[in-house]
Amino acid sequence: MDETAPQKGTVTQRAIERIKAMITEGVLEPGQRLPTERDLAAQLGISRSSMREAIRALTVLGVLEARHGSGIYVTRLEAGDLLETFGVVADLSRGPRLVELLQVRRVLESTATALAAARITPEQLAEVGNHLAAMNATDDPEEILAHDLAFHREIAAAAGNGTMAAILEGLSSRTFRARVWRGYQEEGAFARTRREHAAIHRALVARDPEAARAAAAAHVGEVEEWLRARLTG
Amino acid sequence: MDETAPQKGTVTQRAIERIKAMITEGVLEPGQRLPTERDLAAQLGISRSSMREAIRALTVLGVLEARHGSGIYVTRLEAGDLLETFGVVADLSRGPRLVELLQVRRVLESTATALAAARITPEQLAEVGNHLAAMNATDDPEEILAHDLAFHREIAAAAGNGTMAAILEGLSSRTFRARVWRGYQEEGAFARTRREHAAIHRALVARDPEAARAAAAAHVGEVEEWLRARLTG
DNA sequence: GCATCGAAGTGGTCGGACCACCGCAGTGGT
DNA sequence: ACCACTGCGGTGGTCCGACCACTTCGATGC
């Protein structure tokens, strides 16, 4: 047994685990600056190349942030930072998994909308109304999509659960939604979606969680069913 | 305008996007082997070092898989592959976000259990029963935790939504659960959890989705409330 | 026909060099 | 005394070339 050489997996993988451990153990706090790549590599006894790969990996995971010329920092480690990669899943998913993703979104979105109905502030409610109005005032698909996203984002934020909001954000990532909704909207579903959005807004105004949950579930469910039918057909 | 030099972001970041695009465009199929690191670097006109960082990043995201001596391959791109990183979020979360994560889990777990009640096969149901019995037959916390995880994993799998199961898997990652449950179980909550697990199993046997949903929600909710109280206290 | 071995090819690691950028102390002016 | 500018040191970003560890598969020998 050589104490100095545990030797499990690649050195890069070990470096990733070490840095993660430093964070969980509190050695590295959110927002804190790390030692330089060169120092870190020396500390773990590996080359700078390998250490850079480890840092890059943690960067794409939203754990670290590298600022050119300044240094490497731990992110705030908030839900939004860490769940940014969730969008990758949505973007790389095709076929039946798109339905599964929408099913997950239906469950979470309906819950978030119900929570929002009970907690939303007048300011947030007004913002939701603005996006609803803007959505109905234009025919530009791009603009509609943007306000649609903002509409649901504002509601998710009002639910008071940042983690849930971050997951929903990933499930509604721009490329994902654009792919699915292109076909959906082309079939003249504008009127239906407008009606559904109005129903959600009405439930929020009435502060009726049950109605809000039902309206949101129906809204996502419509798209879900359409997609399911298109795949099996 | 120089067509050959778009120059946005780091070359590594661009390489990551290029490879992701190749997959979404169908140039690279799941399971397929990629060109060698050296060839890929040459194709994109970057150094092997930068290309390696890009590959490493996509590897930790569960998109690519590098086999030493053999080559680089696209994973099957199934939910489990891509959502493995979800466990990182759970492991790095502390304080209030642990409650948020449990809240998300409560929503998804209750839905998954309800779905399972309607679809579970006799074989799967028997397996769930085995884990329940094994969980009650030992006093070793490690073993209890293992069977507890398997119990819920089996139910999530029976729900028929692989994406939902993968997310729940991340929300129940070993280190995460161990951290939260250590304190919970130490307060003599064994009896309560056994009762709750039995209730879930009973609802599955009765094929009663509503009862299953309620039992699962109550089960996760108990831990959620305990954690919330411990944080505010 | 089959087990063995070895060479070619692949990812993994290393060290060094240079570039692009940021931050700040020092400088010069007003 | 204050401020804008400048220069330098330190940092991450990129590249190169070499070598190691491992897999693969065909050639070799039995």
C-alpha cells in the first residue's frame, strides 16, 4: 500500500473530486477566488494541462467561473448556476424523451403555478399581465415566443422555489421550445394557447391555486398530447 | 468580415458547441465513434489541448465517453447518461436549497408513485416488496439506506418515465441522502419511515394511484418538514 | 485451428513556451 | 491634492511536442 498514490481513475477526475470536496467541506466558499492554475496543479501534484481540464469541466457544470487575466472563482452556487446544464438535456433529446420532458414540465409547472397563485405579489402579477398583453399584441412568432417564455418564467419565480424555477428554465430552453413549438403553432394553435394563457392569468388574479394548477397542467398537457400524437402517428 | 474567424468566446467553448451541433444535426449518432482527438483538433483548426478540454467537458456532461486506447464515443444519450450531473447539484447544495430540492422531489416522487400504482408489473411489485422486507429486517443504517434507495428507484422505474426516474435518482444521490437522513434517522424516525414505506407499498398493491400519491407526498414531506424546522430553529 | 505475442493506434499525462487580458502601482499632468 | 494615463506583473488561454498506458487486431508459432 502506497499512501501517496491512491490511483483511482484519471488524475483529472481525481482533481475534479478534490475541488468538489474542497467546496463541500467549506474550504472554498461561494464567490471565493481559487489559487492559480499553476499553484493548484502543484498542490495536487499534477500537470497544469490536467488541472485545466478539471477546471474546464467544473466550469461547464456551473461550479467554477474563470475570468481571463483575473483568476478562477467559485460561483454563487445558486440553483440557476448549477442547473444551467439542464438545458443541454433538453437540447439533445429527441423522440419519446421529448414527451417525457414535457410530462416532467407539466408536473412541475402546474405545481409552480399553484404556488404562485398563493404567493405572487402585485408587482409580479402586473409583470405577468404585461407579457400576456404583449404576447397577444403581435404576430411575430419570435416575439410571441419570447414573451411566452417570460410569462412562465415570471410565474415560476413567483412560486418562491428557485430550484424549481431553474429546472423549469432548463425545460423551456430556447432551442428546445423553438423546436417543439414550431410545428405546434403552425397548426393554428395560437388561439388555443392565448385562451390557456388567459386562464392561467385569471387564476393568478383570483389567487386560486387549484384553478391555477389545472390551467397550467392543461396548458402543458395540450402540447404534450400533440407531440405524443405526432410521434406515434 | 473574415469568414474564417468568427471569434466568439474561447476556442474550447466553440469546440464544445460544434460537437454538440454535430450531434443535434445528426452527424454524430448515439454510440458512434468520433474521430481521434488529433483529427478533431485538426478539423476545427485548434490545438489538441483545447480539443481535449472540450471533450472532457462533454464527458462530464454525459454526452461523450472516452475509452482509453480505443477512442471517443457518443453515449446512448439516454436520460440516465445526461442527468448524472444532476447529483452534483444535490451534493453542493446546503441550507435553504436542500428544502427546495426536497420540495421538487416531493412533487416528482408523488407523481411517479401514482403512475407506478397504475402500471407496475407483478415482477416489479415483488421486487419493491423485497426491498421493503430487507429494509425492515436489519438494523445496519448503511443497509437500510441502500434498500431505501432501491425501493424508491424501483418505483420510479415502474412509473414508465425514464427522465423522471433519472431526475429522482439525482435528487436521491447517495451523498445527498446520507447527509440529510443521518440526522433524521438519529431522532428515532425509523418506525415512522417504516410505516410510511408500508403505506406506499400497500397503495401499490391495491393499485390505487391516489393513495400512492398521498403516501409518497407524506413520506417525502415528513423529511422536508423536519429539515425546514432544523434550519429555522 | 487456436493461443500467444507484438506493433500500431488511441487516449492520458507532462512540461514548456508564448499570447491576451486584467489589475494596480507608479507617473505625469492639471 | 486630484485625476487620467501608462507600464508592468500576474493570470488564464492557447499551442506544441514528447512520452506513457492501454486497447486492438493481425501476425506468429504451436
